[in-house]
Amino acid sequence: MSAVTIEIPEEFARAFGSTPEEVARNAKIELAIEMYREGRWTTGRAAEFCGMGRIEFMDLLRDRKVPMPYTEKMLQQDIAYARGCVQ
């Protein structure tokens, strides 16, 4: 796997953490959240990028109050499922 490296000037890096490891981890989390928010990555893809489990990433999104997309198609699927479960 190849990797892309970016340089973050120290004055900006401090906003992400106090050690290089913290900076890298927190910068990756912020990038993953933004990619998810823009609809470019799924929760699974974003979680993988951060080195987290999907549920852990979804908890992070909830804690950050990042809205989860809920489309009309999803609503119709939920209604159909609920109707199938109710006897």
C-alpha cells in the first residue's frame, strides 16, 4: 500500500495534539469525519481509515453531533420491515 504524506506546520499541528502520534491520529479522525459528512466515505470506510471499529466511529459521530444521512429510500425500507414484523 502506498501512502501520502502531508506537512503540517507546527503552529497548526499543535491544534491536533502535543505529540506527533496524537497529531497524526487526530488529523486522520478529522479528515474521516469530513469525508463521511460530504458523503464520500461510508462509516465503515472512515472507521477503517482511522483504525477504529465501525460502531466506535459511529459513536464518535454521535458525540460530535454529525448528522447521519437518512434517505426516503431508507425510510421506505424501515416501514416495509416494520410492517413485516407486526402481525
